[in-house]
Amino acid sequence: MSGGLDRDQIENWGKGTNPNPTPKISFSHAGVDGGPSPYYDFPKGCVTLNDLMEWKGDTQWGGDSFHLANVTKAAWRWGIKSGTSQAYDARKLMYSGARLLMKYTSKTELRSYLLQLLEDPQFSVKEENK
């Protein structure tokens, strides 16, 4: 791992021992081979998805926590939340993703990207397959 939190800080999250509650986590890409990577490990003390999202909010997501938590929850519960559907979850993912893209670019760039997607042949109404 280069920069960001070290393994002790990750493992001690939530114990009041981290002097910097909102550091960015960065992991080295050296030796990446498609196998296990430390950024997929749950930190000690994280038992539920809520624990994990709070940890991510404290250590990585910061001001993006609201939308990234919504993305995470929609993916986690995919198609199993009573009273909703996979289409509902997909819309939740798209909405939160659009809000994040707008935050990091602009409303104009977001609209341009959405229009670009609509013009892509795979989203053509002529070829609609449900």
C-alpha cells in the first residue's frame, strides 16, 4: 500500500485510534494479477453492510458518502427489497451515478454524456428487446 491508511489504521477503524478520520485510502497496483487484493478485504469490526459503508465514509468516500452508499445498497439488495424491483434498483444506481458525475464535471457535461448514451445503438428504441 502506498499513501493513505496503513493496515493498522484500517484494522483500528472505529476504535477511536485513527488520528485522521477522513484519510484517502490508496493501494499500490504493483503485483496486481487479477487475484485477491487488499481493497476487497472488510476491515476488522465491520460486520454488516452499514458498518462497511460507515467505514468507507470515514476513510474514503467523504462528501460522496450519500450517493455511494445508495449505489452500494442498491447493488447489495439487488431485486430482493420488498416492494421494489430490479428496475427500481437500476434507476437508483443510475440516479446516484449521475449525481456523482455532475459533481465531478458539470451539469452540461452530464447532460451531454446522457444524450451520448441515448444515441448509442445499443439503446436505440428500434432495437428494443425487453
